[in-house]
Amino acid sequence: MALQLSNTIKNYINGELIEPVGKKWLDNYNPATGEVYGQLPDSDEHDVNMAVSAAEEAFPAWSALSKLQRSDYLKKIADLILANLDELAMAESIDNGKPYWLAKKVDIPRAAENFSFFSTAILQWKDEANHMDGNYVNYTLHQPLGAVACISPWNLPLYLFTWKIAPALVTGNCVVAKPSEITPMTAFLLSQICIQAGLPKGVLNIVHGLGTKAGDALISHSNIQAISFTGGTKTGAYIAAKAAPIFKKLSLELGGKNPNIIFEDCDYDKMLSTTLRSSFENQGQICLCGSRILVQRSIYEKFKTDFVAAVKALKVGDPLQDDSKMGAIVSKQHYEKIVSCIQLAEDEGGVILCGGSPLQLDGRCAEGWFIAPTVIENLGPHCRTNQEEIFGPVVTLQAFDTEEEALALANASSYGLAATIWTTNMAKANRMAAGVESGIIWLNCWLVRDLRTPFGGMKNSGVGREGGVHALEFFTETKNICIPLH
Ligand code: NDP
């Protein structure tokens, strides 16, 4: 059955698509045209309370299913996502401003993979047993928590939303999820897919609305047992302050200011083409993008010339056109923030090597929010531009001489999410990887993801790890049971 591509989004509560209790709505924008193209619920605590109650009611039956039964539901959802690849990719592109080809190649297949991966991961997950001296054995149980909250941002809407929901569901929890109010459309389509897949009512509930209203009601709800959150560091700190005193389990995936460290002995061509992607894919709005490019001084001028030429050749255009390498910035507010960050960089003495300004496109995108990819040099490590997350198509260049200097520059940040290191000297690469304060390191590659690996940041980039067994553990309570064998 085809998805209903209605521009009026509804909440998905207790298995039904329903309007918000307060009958209040928010506008949904198409960033490529700047136009309002639909409405979404401006949900409040009444909607959240209904969703949490539905999740709690569904929990006993859902958690009592076998792992294989829950796995089958996830597989069905994965298959339906792939069966609706074109519609979902189009919806994601319109809602977010990202190129349609990118949503079709990366975002939507990955959302399906999140469900299919966890549908099998749960079947392979082993409990522990420890045989003790004195003839005792300890074994562990991993039990679901109950109703849990999943809150995700706008940059990879369906991809990050499902990255949380899939492990939560497969471990036997029932979920109340809130997508970003800025990009709600594919979450709405996912609710239709769950209905088509026959997911029992109340197992997944999706409440749309503002973070400060619906989101706040969700994290404050006393019957929510755990919060899995991806978003900004400030929001993460706020959620942690609210949730910690009531001992909710918390997983926080937060901002970054990732270093991309380039040594003179790198595979230059591979580094250059990958650095172009790691700087500007998804308009630089990926938490894993490298925004501080650190280059060994001996190749700094060559890199600068080649990189700037390649950046100037990147086509920023209508997200629906196949040759647009970059699309629109997600919202007017975020667009204005990025423009002000570029202004700040100039005020701090930064030299704009290319970009540096909004772009005015022709035709249907004339009123859209586009920014030229921007490269800045002449800024030290401690200025605001090199300290604060911009989360847009803006990178800085800094030169270093020695390995020690590269490490110091890389670690001169309050963030610690991801880093990329380019060198063909593997001893140096591994030394650097051990020294860089980031949860995720790519050596001579970028954004290669094995879903079994631990994913998350150090310092202000978050608390906890997602992925594979780490996500399964987060969404369960581990219980140890000790028995005498005599
Ligand atoms: P925000 O922190 O503004 O929002 C993230 C989500 O939290 C949204 O759904 C938002 O709702 C909701 N929210 C906001 N305030 C509250 C609140 N008080 N209580 C509960 N929920 C709330 O981040 P952005 O959406 O702007 O996303 C960009 C950020 O996400 C960047 O910092 C980026 O680095 C980070 N990020 C981190 C990743 C990681 O894995 N570490 C991956 C991707 C992004 P609404 O949008 O409706 O306000």
C-alpha cells in the first residue's frame, strides 16, 4: 500500500494517526524554496501523556514476545522502508533541503539498515555466565526498561531517528519518540509504515512538536525510564540536569568541532577528494564532518590551492537536481546563524578563501536558504570560530609543523566527537589515534560505518555509546543472578 504523502502531519499514538489534543499546529518549511508547505502538530504535555500511557500499556505484551517475533517486526519495517525508497527520499529532501540523490543513496537505505541490523543483532546477543570457585554460577539477564524516549535532530532525520528506535524496540521497550520539529515528514511516513507492518498499537508512538514544549514534557515525564538524545550540547546539558536527579538512564550524542589532520606523507588525491566530502556533505550539517582542517606546513599552500579550487567547483543547487552536490540549509534560523558565524570569523581576523556569503539561486529556489561552501584561514585555535560548533558549510585551515603540534591543535577543543587522520605512516597514524581526544577516529577514510562499533563522543560531545551491543545494553537493565551448584 502506498504511503499517504499528506502535508498535514499527525501524531502516531496508540497505533493511530491523530491530531494534537490542543488543535495547535506549526508550519513546516521547504528550505529550498523558503515556503511553508505543510503543518505539523504543536503537541503539548497532553499528547505526550497519552503517548506515554499507550507505551506503558503496550509494554507487557511487547516485552513478552520472543526475540524472534520482535526481530520479525523490525525486518518488516526495514523491507517497507526500502519498498518506499523513492517517496521517503523525496520527502526527506523536501523537508531538509538535502540533495534528493543523497537521501536516496544514504539516509533512507541507512534507516532501513538500522532496523535490519538490530533485527539480527538481538538474535546474536549473548548473556554472560561466570563459573565461580566454590561451585557457584552467575548469569546475567538483560531486561527491557519500559517506556523510553528517543529524541533526534534535523540533520539526518530518518537515519538518526531509527538509529535509536530500532534498538529500543527490539530489546522489548515501548517508545515515545520526538523527531525535530524542523524535519518531521519522514517520521510521519515511518508511522504509516509501522501501521502497515502491523506493529502492535502503542509499541511505538511518535509525538511531533517543539523541543521546548513536547520534548520537555517527554523528558520530564516520571514514567519515562530512559532518554536517548541526539542534538546540541546545550540541549543535552539541559536534559541531563533535568533527568539526572530522577535517575533516568541517559545517552547523549552531542555536538562536535572535529579535526581533520593532514600530514605531508598522506595519499594526497584520496585525502583531497575525501576532505571535500567530510567538509561539505549534507551542507556540512553532519556531526561527523571535519570543520577544523589541520595541514602540515610543507603541503599547506599546495593543499590550500587545490582544495579551494575543488570547493569553488562544488555545485550548490536545487536539491531535486542530480548534479547539485549541496542543497539548502535546513532552516532560516540556522541559515542566519551560519551567516553570523562567517561574519564573526571575519571580525576575528579570518581570511575568507572562498564562499563566505549566502547564495541567491534562480527559479523555484530563488527564496531558498543557500550558502556557498566557505573556507577560512588565518585564525588561531582559541578563537570562537575554531571553538564553537557552526554545523554548516564552513571550515577553517590551520598549519602545523610537528606531530606534537598537530595533536595539540586537534585537542584544543571542548568537543571530542570524531577525528580524521591522513598519513601513510601507520605507526604515526596509530600514535595520533591514541592521542586525539575523540570517540571516533578515521584513519585515511571518513564516515565508514560498521553498525556494531561503539559510536559516541568524549568531553562536551556526549555521554555513552550507541551502536551494536552498546545500544542493546543501554536499552536494558542488566541483572546478575547467582546460584549455588551444590
Ligand atoms: P537541538 O539540541 O536543538 O535539538 C535536538 C532535538 O532535541 C530536537 O528534536 C529538538 O526539538 C529537541 N529538543 C530541544 N529542546 C529540548 C528540550 N528542552 N527537551 C527535550 N527535547 C528538546 O539540536 P539540533 O536539532 O539543532 O541538531 C543539531 C545538533 O545536533 C548539533 O549540535 C549536532 O552536532 C548535533 N548532532 C550530534 C550527533 C551525534 O551523534 N553526536 C549527530 C547529529 C547531530 P526541536 O527541533 O523541535 O526544537
